[in-house]
Amino acid sequence: MRTAYHEQLEGLTNRLGEMCGLAGVAMERATQALLQADLVLAEQVISDHEQIATLSAHAEEQAFVLLALQSPVAGDLRSVVGSIQIVADVDRMGALALHVAKIARRRHPQHALPEEVNGYFAEMGRIAVALGAAAKEVLETRDPERALRLADEDDAMDDLHRHLFTLMMDREWRHGVAAAVDVTLLGRFYERFADHAVEVGRRVYFLATGTVPAEPEA
């Protein structure tokens, strides 16, 4: 009975890792669609999102079945409850990539971004995809040290996000309100994607050690 339980728990973990991988691919494609005004890629991200949503629903259902039928305690209970929380984080990562793709589609055939900020978003996309891959890795390995490093890797995303505001507040900004709104929303989407990847790392750390990682100093 316990062997079957642990096999089911391992299957749930594998499903979460698969979701993380799909979210990373979605953000990579959404970034390409955004930078290149590529309608085909944007549409692909939007249509593929159903796969993430389906996996999310199945993972959540699987976790609740484990709670109801196995009545886990101690570390096993922590694993199941933590998995339910991770489902929500990874689901949001996929939804944020979807939001990026929808803005690219809405602005097509024009580019949603002024040319001068393309480099910033290319880098934000790179960091987001790398954090998504790292989150997938820690879900599969349950390595607490690697899980904690995600927060440090997120610092570059936070710096870029802050810098976007300095650009838009500058008197030299000449792209109007609509572009400023798009840049603000898109910057937020990337920043939140990274934050959810970091949160996956924090939850994995808790699952592996039973302790909550310290909050980073302001």
C-alpha cells in the first residue's frame, strides 16, 4: 500500500516537472512572438496553453485523491500539500506566458514594444526561461541548495524590471501612453513569472528540509 502511495506521489512530482517545462517553453515562444511580432508563434502559445491547464487540473485532482485516500502524515502530508501549492505556482507561470502571447497577438502586425526596449525584454525572456528550467530541475531532484539559488538568479530580473520604469519616466520617452501601458504590463508578467519560479524553489526547499527558507534581506 505504501509502495503504491509513493509511486503515486512520484507520478505527481513528475507531472509538476512536466508542467514547469511546458511553462518555460511557452514563455520562450511568447517572447519570440513578442519581439518578432510573430502571429503564428503567439497563436501556438495560446492554443498550447490548454495542455498546461489540463495537467494542472489532473495534478490537483491527484493530490486531493492522495489526501483523501491515503491520509498522509508528517513528511508525506507536507509533500502532498506542498504539491497542491506548487500546482498553483506553475499554473500561473503558464498563464503569464499566455498573457505575453495575447499582447503580441493583439498588437499584430505592429510590434507591441518600442525598439529601444527590445533588448531588455529579450534578456527578461532569457532569465524567465532559465528560471523555469531551474524550477523543473529542483522539482525533479528535490535539491534544497539548488532550490535556494533560484532567489539569487531572480535578482537580475528584478533589476531589469525596475529599470524599465526609469525608461518610461524619462522625459525622452516618446512612444506615448499605449506603449507605456504595454511595457508596464509585459514587464510585470515577466517579473511575476520569475517570482513564481522562485516560489517553487522555496516550496521544494520546505519539502526537502521541513524548514521555511529565510526571507531575503530588503
